[in-house]
Amino acid sequence: MTTWRVLKTENEYKAALKRLDEILDAEAGTLESDEADLLVLLVEKYENEHYPIDDPDPIEYIKFLMENKNLKQKDLAEILEENKGNISKILGKKRKLSIEMIRNLHDKLNISYDILMKGYDLETA
């Protein structure tokens, strides 16, 4: 078993991915299983530092969820307790989400606050 340490280079990252692919299905409780657990942590840390993924645009994320859940604007209007005209403005990015809308989206569609609050200046809100 290789002695692993924090991944600092692309080559180390690729070697860790290759080894992880080889042992990913190791039987629980074995040394290879423990090695796989460690490699997952190391790879995740490297990816978070070198390939960060930004949170999606809140409105685009809402549209994505609507499509995947087969929700129409009228369904979103019920969730947000708004009229369809306001929903059109929100989806067209002509109107921002209110705090109450953000709470409803979080509570009823399980959208994280981090995504919903993207683009809001919290210090002046």
C-alpha cells in the first residue's frame, strides 16, 4: 500500500484517482477499503481547491427544478403564494426574490439558502 499524503500536484491527483478506481469496491474493513476512504478525502480536498464549482444562478436553478419536477408557473405561483404575473417577472429576472419567497422555496422545494441568496448584498439588505 502506498503512503498517501496531501495531494499537491496534478500528477499526484491523477495517481490518486487511478488508485481509487482500482480499489473503490474493496470489501469493508480491509486495508484497501481504508485506503479508498482516505483517497476520497484527499481527492475531494484537491478538487475543491483546484476545481471549485460556483453555486448556480438562483433563477436558473429554479427553472431547472421546475423542469425536472414538471412544475408549471402556476405551481410555482402556489408555492410562492404569488400571482402568475410576478412569477413571470421573477423567472425573467425582472424582479428579485423576496425573503418570504426564499423561505418558501427553501421549505417547499428544499433549495439551499446559499443558492437562493446568491447575488444579494446581505450587508445592506
